[in-house]
Amino acid sequence: MITVDRLAAVLVEAADTLVDDFDLIEFLQRLTTHASELFDVDAAGLLLADADGRLQPLAASDERAEMLELFQVQSAEGPCQDCYRGGAAVVNADLLNAGDRWPRFAPKAVASGYRAVHAFPLRLRQEVIGALNLFSAQPGQMDPADMQAVQALADVATIGLLQERAIRRRDILTEQLQVALNSRIAIEQAKGALAQIHDCTVDQAFDLLRNYARSNHLRLGQVAYQVTAEPDKVPELVTPTPRAP
Amino acid sequence: MDCLLIGGVSGKRDTLSDRGHGDIWSLVAEEPLRSSDREDVGGWLERLCRAAVRTLPASGLGVSLMSATGEPTVMAASSPDSVVLEELQFTLGEGPCQDAFATRRPVLTPDVREAAATQWPGYAPAVLELGVEAVFAFPLQLGSARLGALDIYREHTGSLSDESFRHAQAFAAVATESLLDAQERFAGRGEAPGDLALDRSFVVYQAQGMVQVQLAIDLAEAMVRLRAYAYANGRPVAEVAEDIVARRLVLESDS
């Protein structure tokens, strides 16, 4: 179970969205990393509804293609879809026995080594804007106190995303969300370009991208943009690595 | 209504608020053809501009493309007056279209008069003279691939409503999709793609990045090639993309 002081620290960070250089993708990425570390789960992802009301994965603690597919399939069916439509958390779903409920999602999740899945709504009053998705390789029940803590984290993040921005300008979140979705696409395009340049998998390409962004203190979305649109600004990243003889 | 709506509120559907890209495609397809409409993507975008003017509503609308070097071309507009407005910003070298393209974000100017002093000392007075009081520009882009911008003109000041803002984004998204689509699909009349959901798989964007490097072309062109290959072979775009990412397929440089 999570300690009160860890939780408090994470909640404060989740609420801190009014910094000048706020970047939605990075904010969500930190949130998923915290969620996976704090709550003894093996992977966490965050999905937000786009302008068409389709759930789109924006950030994940584990960026492997296989994992992203597990998030992406939920624009059609799965715990996040149920959570988004129903507005209530879906917890402790046993994936081995979920084939009827989610015929496409459940077998995929089992094949990826997961046994339990949870989805918590990002909700403010009547409004649901997305879901926080947790995967566990072990079957079993989530600690009820942890469930409350995860929902608290999701709630604070939602308030941070919605309320403050709503006061400043109502359309700003729609815009912010669109920019974030577009950054996500830019990241995928950059993964493909880097996989081709370095003759590696898209998963390895993501590691290259993220490591470069981290070691140069740059935003992931910005580096991704430069890889495909302004490659001369990131020469080390887009130069093919010489093959070992 | 105090609640801010993005995407949708669960359990409640409002037909207009929830108008998604699919509905926008239908709106454009329903827009009557005019004898002056070209039989290519340009003609389709003319209809998109006219449909958008009625839906938003707005007094005028234009779509302009920018080359990689920033060279602009007016692609379509809702009326001859709007063509003049589009061209004006390129003549003056400043305006919402260039700003939306450069910043990769919407440029929202609910009162052009306010922008006269700071943003656009040349452009703002010029459009005010033509009766335009507010302009809103939305970038046409897909990830890092940038094509241009969609410009909305209004004869009165004031922000776009939440609903108009979402519609404007949806029209911009459909314009982008159309431009990235294989041109032959627009012979005669435009059709909505069969399955947009599949087209939006991440693997499609990954393949786009790979094709860009393989063929040494720009990113937008890579998507056009990818889609053209899929249509020509009668295969879903996502399936072709999976083959490319798995390195089972390499597109020919002259295909």
C-alpha cells in the first residue's frame, strides 16, 4: 500500500499544471510513470478522448509497440472504453475470464503476459475526458486503499487539466489536447524514421528518442518533430550508427 | 452550460456538439457541386470551404498551402472575396495563416483591431478595410507533417464558440486528410475513407516515418505514397503499414 507522504508528493505534482512551459504529453507521461511505480502494477497508460470522442493513448509507462496496441485497441472495446462510457472505474478485471466481455482486448492482453487490468476515469463532475489504465502480470485484487489513491491521482490530474484552463479560456484545453494528440503522432512518425535510419525496431527507436531528449533536457515532442521535419537540428540522432565489423 | 466539453460527455449525445470527422466528410460530400469546381482535391476543398462557412458560421473561409520553404499557394476558398483575403496575407507577408503554420497551433484573433498594433501592423488594417473583424486560423498538419492552414473570416468581433471551435478543428482535419489522400480519389467527387479508425493506428505513422527516410521525400509525401499504394492494391492502409514496419514491404521510389 502506498504511503501518505509519497501520495501527497505525487498529488501535488499532478496538480501543478500552471507552469509556463506546461507540456501535456510530458505531464501525462510522468503521471503514468508514477502510477506504475506507486501502485505495484506492471504498466500504466493514459487515454484521452479526441474531438470525435475516440479514446487515444497519449502516454504510457511502457512504450513498447505491443503495449501501445493494448491501449489503442480500447478505442473500440476494453476496460478504458467501459470506464469512459460508464463514468465509473473498472477494477480487478480478471483477463483470463474476460474473453466474452472484451473479445479483442482480453486475448491480446493475456498474450502480452497480463492477468489483471484496471481503468479509472479522468472525471470532473459529469464530465469524463479519458481513463487511467493499469495492468498487472499477477491475478488478484487491488488494495482498496490503493484504489482510492489511484482515483485521487486521476481526479487531481483532471482538475489540473480542466479547471484552471477553463478559467483562463474555455477552448484552451481542446486546443491543448489537439496539440498533444498531434505530438503523439509526431512521436510515432519519428520512431519510424529512426527505426529506418538505425536499422532497429520501433521500440528501440523510441529509446533512442527518449534518451536523446532526456540527456539534452529537451521535450520529447520537440525532438520528435525535429527528427522528421528539421533533422539538421538533431544531427547525432539522425546519423546512422556504424555497424560493428 | 459551465462544463467544458472535449470529445463527449458520457451518456449524453448532442448531435451538433458531437459532430466528428465522419460527419464533416458527409457535410462536404452533400455540398452541391458548382460548374466552376475543379475535378480534383482543389474542387473538393472548395466545397469544404462552402460547407464550413455555413456550419460554423463564418463570412468567409480559405485554405492555403505552404511549401517546405514557406512558399504559399491559395488552394481553395468559399468565395472570390475570400480568395482576395487569402492572397492579401501573402502579399503583405504576414497574417494568421503564416502564424498558424509557423507555430503549429491555432491562431485565434477575435478582434482584428487589437492585433493591428502588435501582431500584424500591415495585415490587420487591410482586412478591416474589407470588413473583416475577426480571423481564426487552424494549421493543416498530421504530426510533424505540415501542409498549410485553414482561415476563417468573420464580419463581427468575438470568439468562436466551443462548438464552432471543434467544428473548425474537424474541418481542418478533413482538409488535411483530403490533401494527404491519393489524388485519384477526387476524380469527380470526394469520398470519405472507408475506415478512418484503421488509418489512425500508430503503425501508420511509424510506417510514414520509415517511408520518408527510405524514399528521401518529405513526411507529407510519404503518407500520400503509403495511401496510394494501399488503394492501388485494394488493401487497408494499416495492413500495408504493418508490412512496412515489419520490413516485409518496401515501397518503390517511383511508385
